[in-house]
Amino acid sequence: MTLADSAIQWYEENARDLPWRQPGTTAWAVLVSEVMLQQTPVVRVEPAWRAWMNRWPTPADLAQDPPSEAIRMWGRLGYPRRAMRLHACAVAIVERHGGEVPDDLDKLLALPGVGTYTGRAVATFAYGQRHPVVDTNVRRVVSRAVEGKPDAGPTTTAADLVATEELLPPDAGRAAKASIAFMELGAIVCVARAPRCTICPFEHVCAFRLSGEAVPAGPSRKPQKYAGTDRQVRGLLLEVLRHATGPVPRQRLDVVWGDEVQRARALAGLVEDGLVEPLDSDADRFVLAGDHPARYPTVG
């Protein structure tokens, strides 16, 4: 059996039951899941994905709402610019493709916020095409099983795409199954620091396992600090704006964080990123991006 055959057989017996993998799942639902899963664990994504799809089951449904609603719905998933990208993507899908997520890879890659990984993931998982879908988990599996290295590099390269594509079966449908199987294997078995080699389908053929070397101790990458960072302050400011029933005066935001310089920097960053808009030239009141004044009857 090839690595792909072994991975597919293992996946069919052990894959997690995730809603975006169910038969009949739309390409839009797959796209939303892939954007939400970026840098966010499945346990946090699943309820957010269900709520999102219940409210906006099609790109047209989201496109007709302002981006502020996407930011509100995003809640505390983190990296809220992803909500803006999804909204922009929905608008582009409606304008360019009649509301249907395209099945052509080049057209997918041309959508706002859709990069190398996301475009190939949608083409593969939604449309059953043959493309190398390479994330951190897949790179780790290929690095260990094929190259005998404990870890892959920090970012996906053209070489990673080539190495993964060489493992895919020629048949498109089976290649798509292999792609999701490699990813799942890396997510729950061939993990970074405590790989479960004894239950891995590659146990007896994995180049790294056969080398006898041990996985290096410690984290595979330095954990990102959150407490006290601008990211935390941005999140606190957005939380106030998400739950506001009207424009938020600067004074209300001032009490969110004591460090005036850091707070001002975080707020300016939100404005620069297009997530927040000042309502007047003096920047005394703020709303989420795209919140039309008509939403707030008291706004002149």
C-alpha cells in the first residue's frame, strides 16, 4: 500500500465527525470553515461555524449585510480581519460568480483573502479536485514519513507543494481523500511534540520513526504572547464596539485599558485595518466598519 492508501484507510476508520465534512456540505460552508480554522482550534470553531452558516448559508446572504455584522458574528475567535476577508470574499463571489463559489483554482485564488492554502483546500475538499493541500500538519507528516526530519520549516514552500503532490493518487477523487487524510493524521496522531506513533498507519514505514531519533523536547515554536499585547487591547476595544447599541464615545473606550499610549495605538490599528471607523473628523465616536449611521437613530 502507498502512504496515500494507508492514510485513506486510517481516515475512514478514525476521522473526527466535523460538520463541514458531511456529505452535501456546500463549497461556501467549506470556505467559511477553512478561514475560521486558521490559527484557531476546532473546538472553538465548530459552534461559531454553525452560528455563521445558520445566519448566512450563502455568500449572497452575507454580502447583503454590512461588514460590521460579520465582525460582530465573529465574536472572540481572534484575528477579526478574517471576518472582513470573508465578507469581502462573499461580495466578490456575488459580483464575479453569480453567488456561487467558483470551482476553478485560479478564480478561487483571485478572491479577496484566499491564499495558496485556502484556495486549494476549497477546490479539493468542496469539489474533489487533485491539488496538494499543505498546512502545518501536512508538512509535518510529509517531513517525518518521507524525509525523516522531526519537523518541517516554518512556512509552506513550493517544495512542500511538490513533495505532497507526489504522494497523491492520480485519481482526483481519491487524491482529495488522501489530502484530508494526511491533514487529519497530522492533527490528531503525528502531532508536534507527542506523536502517537504506535497507532499511526505509517509506523513501520515512517523514515523518521525508523531513524530512531527522538522528537526534540519543548515547543515546536515559541508560543505567542497574548496578555498585555496590542492584540489583547484590540480585542477588548472590539468587544465594546461589538456589543454597543450606538456609536461608542472615545471616553468609553478610554476605560478599557489603562495605558493611554498602547490603547491609542491599538485603536489606530483597528481603524487602519478597516475594522473600526470614526464617525466624525474629531474621532470622538467610533463604530464597527460599515455600520451605517441609519443603524443608530441618534446619529446626525
